[in-house]
Amino acid sequence: MEKKNIFVLGLDKFNLEKLKSIDGAGECDFQQLFSYDEAHGGRRYPVPDMMRMARERLAQYPKEIDAVISLWDYPTSLMAPILNREFTERPDDLAPLFKCEHKYWSRIEQREIIPDLIPDFCRFDPFDENPLATITLDYPFWVKAHKILR
């Protein structure tokens, strides 16, 4: 039986050993799509360039690609499902990805699954004339900032 070809965004030696310890890992050939430094080596993440590079590397691979995974957060957590959609026979549904990456949507999903463990939350527009008027939480509360493009 041929091994499954699993490409890993940001693979390093430490995490390769962890992957190899998983039950069934002997049936997988874990391949580095990006090194750790390529995936997380700077303060800027040129995602379009990274996607182009990943697509070029995957397109050159001569065998079937069974999966593209990420062991890290942004930007590789966004890239893996998109690359799976393009290069594997089992494309990921992108909706869960966006629900997990977006703090508010993630809280909504969490509340549906484990309602007793999720604290109250709300969203508000910090640029509103009176943003506190729309906040439904008691003090003290914590604000998770997002980069807002206008």
C-alpha cells in the first residue's frame, strides 16, 4: 500500500517527530511544504506570494497529494484549506475555517456546542458615536481588537 502524501505548512523537526508519533503515521509521508521560517519567519506575511509559492511547489509534485495541513495559526491555517480545495480529492469546506478564524463567529459556534462554558460576549462598532451604548456586557469586560479596513 502506498503511503499518503501529507504536505505540512511550516513543518519543523520538533513537529515532524510529533506527527510521526500519531497512530497510523506510518501510513503517511509527511512532506515540508514550507519550512518554519518560511511560514513564520517575519513580522509580515505576504499571503499572495506564499500562496503562489505553495501552488508552484504542489503543482510540481509528481504523485497524488492526499492532504495539506498546518500546525500553526495565521497565515498557514487559512492557506491549508484553500490548498486542499485546489489540490486534493477531499476539498475542505471553507465555512468552518472562517468561523474559527473570526473571533465573534467562533464564539457563536462555541456557544451552540458548549453553551455553559462560553462567557457572554457581544460585538460593537468602536467608531460608533457612542459605542458603549451597544455593549450588553457588565463591567469588567475585555475587548478583542480587529484590524478594521475602511
